Amino acid sequence: MNNNLKKMPLITLKITIAALILFGLLLLFLRYIETRTLFYPTKEIPAFPDRASLEYQDVFFKTTDNLEINGWFVPCKDAQYTILFCHGNAGNISHRIGKLKFFNKLGYSVFIIDYRGYGKSQGRPSEAGFYKDAKAAYNYLLSLGISADQIIGYGESIGGAVIVDLAWKEKMKALILDSTLSSVKDMIKYSYPFVPYWVFSSRFDSESKIKSVKIPKLIIHSINDEIVPFQLGKRLYEASPEPKEFLQIYGGHNSNFYESEDSLRSKIGDFIKTLKEDYHTQ
């Protein structure tokens, strides 16, 4: 009996160590899933804006942590606003030429950037890094003489979370969010309901940040979105203060732009045209 009691602490210690090792391996596996789920960068640039008859400038600029980031500036003559475009988590800027043409035809300049690790941009993708990249792009526009009141933030999918973070910190005229998640926490509840959200390092918590963003906002989401659920877009809209508008569109997460292009053209065009002068930047 006494010998068994003496062995108990050793057995307990071994079980504890084994449990910690298993937990560590599980955490590493979940972090691997997180990286693979959130970031799908492509390095190759197979197409350029001139293919769509767009004039553009191939731009490189530095972040605060000294990484070189690549972007395309597509000017539009006599444009009142410049769209600062933060794209989604897959591909790179070369896969958004259709949207560059879309905004150009509406009469606005566009500055689209590749986050770190995407396209020609240096570094590796991360949430904190994405925020630094957007801030550096914003500063680049200011250096061109474009004022904060002439910048409209546009973000698609995870890029919406990036541009919300920027609007939360910096002044701009308005915000357009397309297929944007409310937070990674909400996405995990939808995609991995049995996984505790705290095991993921990324947050992309747009819901809490947008509560302080008081500039005009247009939030767009497809009822058929199979990746970022429609209810997360509505949740983000409901958390937003006025002035705000919501546009429900149709089509898959990666195809709704083409399936709902006419609705998008009409609504986005009207939204930008009716920005009132008495809406002051933050």
C-alpha cells in the first residue's frame, strides 16, 4: 500500500507531462490550420493593369518595420477621391484588375497594395503586419498630396478588417466593406465550432473597432456567401454607428462581384456621389 502511494506522484507527473506535450502539439496544429486558413499568398504576377487599358504606376514603399511593399496606383483624371484598396486573403493585386477597372470607370483613382508576403512585397503574412502595410500605404497617399478627406477605404473579405483597423486609427472620408468578417472569433464559431477561439493568435476584430468609426460606411455582403456567412456581415453592420448603409447582393464569396456587378455599380456610385460635405473626418 505504501509503495503504491509513493508511486502515485511519479505517475501523475508523467500523465501531466504527456498531457502538456499533446496540448502543445494540438496548439501547433491549430496554428498551422490558422495560417493555412487565413493566408493564401501568391507570388507570381501574371497580369498587369495595362491589360485592361489602365494607366498605372508600379509603386514600392517602406513600412515602419522596414519592409518593402508593392502596390499599383491607378490614376483617374480629375478624380475627387482615391480608393485605398485592401484585397482579400488569397492571390495578389494581379487578381483584382477587374475591380480596378470598376472603380476607374466610376471616376476614381485607386491604390491597391499587396500585403507582406504577397506578390512582390517582402516579409511574411500576419495580422499585425497587414495593419502596418495599410498604414504605410495611407502615408504614401498623403505624401502624394492626397488629403485624408480624399481617401475612401475599400476592403474585401479579410481586407475589410484591415481597412477598418486603419479607419479606426486614421482619418479618411468614408469606408466600403465587401464580404467582411466581424471577427476571427465569430468565424471560428462558424467554421470550427468545437475549437476554442483563444487558441488562434489572429483576431481581426472589426466589430469592436467599427463602433468608433463615425465616417459614412457602406457594408456589402452576399446572402449566398459560403465562406464568410451573411450573418457576420449583418453583425458588423449592426455594430456600426451612423451614418451607414447596407447592400445585400448575390453570388459566392469569390464570384459575387461579377454576379452582382450592376447592383454594386449603382450603389457604390450613389454612395460616393452623395457623400456630404458636412461629414467631417475623424
